[in-house]
Amino acid sequence: MNPVTAQLRPAIMALLVLTLITGVIYPLAITGIAQILLPTQANGSLIVAGSQIRGTTLIGQSFTNPAYFWGRPSATSPFPYNAAASAGSNYGPGSSALIDQAQRRMIALHAADPTNTQPIPVDLVTASGSGLDPHISPAAAIYQAERVARARKLDRAQIQALIEAHTEGRWLGIFGEPRVNVLTLNLALDALQ
Amino acid sequence: MTLPGILSIAVYLGIVFALVKPLGWYMARVYTGKSVGLERILGPLERLYYRILGIHPTAEQSWKSYAAAMLLVNLFGIVALYLLQRFQAILPLNPGSFAAPSPAAAFNVAVSFATNTNWQNYSGETTYSYLVQMIGFTSQNFISAAVGMSVFAALARGLGRQNSPTIGHFWVDLIRSVLYILLPLSIMLAILLVSQGVVQNLNPPVPAQLVEHISDNTGAMVTTQLLPMGPAASQIAIKQLGTNGGGFFNVNSAHPFENPTPLSNILQLLAILLIPAALCYTFGVLVGDPRQGWAILAAMTTIFVVLLAVTIGAEAHGNPRLAALGIDQSATLLQPGGNMEGKELRFGINESALWAVATTAASNGSVNSMHDSYTPIGGMIPLWLMQTGEVIFGGVGSGLYGMLIFVLVTVFIAGLMVGRTPEYLGKKIEGFEMKMASIAILVPAIITLGGAALALGVHAGGFQDSGPHGLSELLYAYASMGNNNGSAFAGFDADTPWHNIVGGLVMLFARYWVALPALAIAGSLAARKQVAEGPGTLPTHTPLFIILLIGVVLIVGALTFVPALMLGPIAEYLMLRS
């Protein structure tokens, strides 16, 4: 037999066997193990209130009301933080669309909080890679604290304490960035009243 | 760079290098047929596979027979994956009721996964059923990675033995790569990823009630958010370990369900470089001199660290256009600062840039940030790393066999300089080897630049941005497909018949016109006699040789691609500053 025809049967059989092992048994086994050992995480780390699913701790939601903390701009379509269609803006660093996006956000932030003259942290005017980023920086939360306190007629110190309770530090002090979970923070705000 | 940033990179590289020797030693045992400790569990499966295939694992193959086996398993894999996509609408496990992709798109994706490119011009959560993701993509992730590792093992054998008509047995290398290396590591990584929040289920998407009701871009009220689900963790584990890179969701490892925490991020980063780095040690063991492997790893690491510093510096510096608006881009204890467009807050500048460099150094192609939104210089480094042929770590197996081809060129050039016959590991390097090496280096370069030039010539389109950034998008697309990387400047719309078909052909050329010359070299060198080391032999484990090797990689890469880079990223850099 020439070398090609001699390999025909092994090629077809190898594809079938490897597909069965790695494409069927392996993912189903991992699914089984995950569902038994880690059901909460394996099913999306959902936030459940009563019988209602309010979201997940891992994916952000869109907020425009001044009484809520706002997350980062989101490039998903047809509405921001559409979890069914993750997307970044992919705007190049010199693109005018990028500048428009930042300016629109700056105008909205200033309109909701006209007396705030601090410089705006960059994460509040730039879209995340996923369009679903659940976090903002502690600086971005502090920037909004006064506005939220005023809108909710709450004490600024109370807001500050809530921000700190919803801030996660770097893992082992070095990996990742300090961050505030916007959705859980806003749910905690609603729970106050 | 910030202090936590420097520490995290030092710890990261420290863990990678600490694992190089144990894992490399283990993999060398896998490829020499020695016991690895998992036979009691997996041995029966291995033997059953040999029976089903009808092969004798001890009977070795010539390089031509080895190559035929490799090509056939990939050919059938491409056909099967194409058909699976085209029929997904009538097959089970399709909770989203997705229709079949177009023939051109299905061809592109089938080639992409079979060639270990895993370039994606689709968005996973809105295009493919769980069935296609599992038995199509997850299995091809394993197979394409194992194919690359097998070709590497064959080349290492060719260099290590003499007077041999054979270079090993493809079907043995393939199954042992899967059963004893990729599968155990994937199982461990998948479970760790689930513990961090990566989803793993077969449920349909879950609707969640929004806290604040909003309106979409037509003004209609939106009250729910549909959370995607699926068997993601099992696919993501092998996507990283096998340098595949194709994401379960559209935005790949930027997606919170694909990469939820700094810990899941660093685990995936480790998985990207782990096998390509450890294979260097495996190589040293297989040729009987571990120093040879360390020398190659040193050359790779030197280039990696320098380019990493450039990328982090560029991204941390931020965007001058946003600075002009008065936006605060400084890095402080309370914010990452820098160019945050397209980056996730939990990863910040440091671990986004680290990922961008690692994923393009290794031919992985997964992303945790959007490279299209990088600063000109920050985005140029990933582009250039792909253009140099994916040899700085590179794909599992494929990176090292690519780098070994650069080693042969270096030995050849050094031999010319002193007027001696070049030799490597006791083997004289002659005309045939140099012809094969030239093919393996020139073909990816020609299709990378030629593919982009052709697309411009026929106005194939796809650009999101105009000007130099648009050119960068196009260069990036063809560099990614032309070197089997798979990452993208994702604003570029490559889902057109032209880019799908030409891009598919580019991926095929890139994969096999490096793998086949590597196997030919393996066959030719295996048959040759080893000559004793003489006074004129250039030692290939010394700092001098490492510098020579770095020089050859950089000069070939620079001379070939700098003109195109001047018109893209460099021009964009100058425009942004003005």
C-alpha cells in the first residue's frame, strides 16, 4: 500500500475516537463534576432575590439614574450591557468615535452632578473589552459618591462605607486591580431604603 | 510600571520557569514511550485506540508516512467540522436555535480550528450550538494541539538519532499527547476555572430582571438581561493549554463568564506559556543535552521580556487624545489609569498587556482585552510578534519546531561566517535542510504580506477605521491567519466571502508549509550519521549562540515587516502625537 492509503483507516478512526474522548466524554465529565462540586459558580453565580433572578455578580448592568452608581460605558448592541451579545467598541486610539464616546459620557456625568469639578477617572469614559464589565475603579466610585448621597438623601460617610464593603483588593496583593462591583453596590443601596 | 505590576509579572514568569523542568521531563517520557504514572487509568484506553486504528504502536514511520497521517487526520477533521456547522440547525443541543453559518464562513472556521489558528469571525454566543462547541471545537482544540506537539517530537527525534529511516509513529504521538499531557492538565484547569465562576452547564440562557429599566437604541424599553450559559470551562481550559485561543463567547477571555477573576486570569496566562516553554526542556532531553533546550528558552524569554516592557509602557502612558479632554489616566492606588478602552477593570493595564504579549508570542490568539483599541506602539508589538512567525514560545509544538528552523538558519549563517560546514547537534546541515528551512520561513512571510496586499488590491474591505489604523487592522488579520495565531483587531470585519476563503487558504498554507518542511528535515537528519564534535564546531548552548539566534529572528522579522509597520502603527503613532 502507498503511504497515503495505508493511513486512511487510522485517520478516520483516530478522528472518531478522539472526538468521542475530548468532545463528548471530557466536556460532559467536567459538567458533571462542576454541577456536583460547584453548582453556584457553574451556573453563572446568579443573584437571586426571592423567586427573582436579579443578575449575576460577574456581569454588569446599565445604570443612568443619578441615584445609582454608573458602570463603564458599554459597546454592546442594541442596548448597553446586553449579556447575550458581548462586544468591545474596538475603536482605535485616534478614532473620532472614541472621543465622541468619552465626551458624551463626560457631559452626562457633569449634567448629573454639576458641582463636581474633580478630573474624571478614565474607566468611567472608556468602554470595557466585554461590554459587560461589572466593575469600576475605587476612584470612579468615589467620584460618584457625592452625587449618589445627594440623590438618596443619605450621609456621605454611609455611602463611603458601602463602597468599601463592595471593593475587592488585588489577589495576593499583586494580581488584578482593586475594583468595586457596581451591581452589588447598587443593590445594597436599594436595600438601605 | 507599578510595583504590584512588576511583582505580578515576576511571580508569573517565576512559576512558568519553575514548571519548565518537571513538565518538560514528564513530556519527554511521554514521547519516548516510558511510563508516566497514568497508565493504570488511561493505558487501557490507549491500547483500545491502537486496536481500533489497526496499528502496531512499536512500528515506526518514515517522515513521508508520518506526514501523510498528519495531513489526513486534519483533512477529515476539516470536512467533519464543516458538515457539523452546516447541519447544526437540525442537530440537538441547540437551545438558541441557531441557523447554519454560510458555506464560506463554515469553511474558514473549520480550517481555523483544525490548523490551531482558532481565528474567529463569529460571536460564539449568537452563532454556534453547544453541540458544535463541544464535539466540533473542543475536540479540534485537542487534536490540533496534539498534532503540533507530535510534529515537534518527530523533529526532535530526527535531530537526536542517526542512521534511522524512521522518526516515530504519528498515531502514537497523537494519542499520547492527548491522553497523558493535554487531557489531565485540561481537567485540572477546567475545574479550577469553574471554581472562579466560569460557567459549565448545558442550560439555555437565563433571563435576569434588570435593576434599572433602560431603553435600547430604538427607544424600546428593556427590562431583562439574557445571561449566556453553556459548557464553557471545559473548552476554555484546552483553548489556553493547546495555544488554540478560540473563545466560547464573542469577546473571548475578556468575557466575565470566560475569565471572571484575577486568579482565573493568571491561571489562563500560565496555561498559555506552560507547554510551549516546557517543551524546550523536553527537546533538550530528547536530544540528550538539556543545555540545548535552555539556550532556546533563554533566547525566547529575552525577546519576550523586552517586548512586554514596551507594551506595558505604551498602554500605561494612556491616550493623548483623552488626556487633552482632561481625563485622569494616571495610575494610583485607586485606579489603573492608562489606555483603558477595550480593557476590563479587573485586569487593568498590566495583566491586559501581559496577556496581549503572551497570546501573540505563543501562537494562542485568545484575548482578555481588545487589541484594536491599543495605543499604536502597544498594538504594534502583538502584530510584530505574530509576523516573526510565532517562534517566541509559539504554538504548542509548532512554536518550537519553527524556532528550531531558525536555529538551523543561525547555525548556517555562523558557518558561512567562519567558512565551515554548519552542523547542529552533531548533524551536518546541508542544502536540503536549508531549502526546507527557507520554505518554512518564507511562506508565512509571503502569505502574511501578500494576503494583505491582495485584499487591498481587490478592495476586499472590512475596515472599521480609516487611515493607518485601518491598515494595521488588515495587517493584523493576515498576520494572525498567516501564522496560525487567531487573535484580531476585532473591529475589522473579516466575515466576508473574500476574507473567509482567502483567509482559510492562508491558514492552511501557514500551518502545513512549516510543518511539512519540519518533517522533511526530521527525516533527512534522522538518516544522517552523527559526526564527532571538532575544534571548529560552534557550540549551540552558549550566550554567544543565544545572541546570534536572537539576532537572526529579529533581523528576519525586522527586514521583512518594518516597511509595512511604518505605514501602519508607526504612522499612527506620529499622527496621534501631532
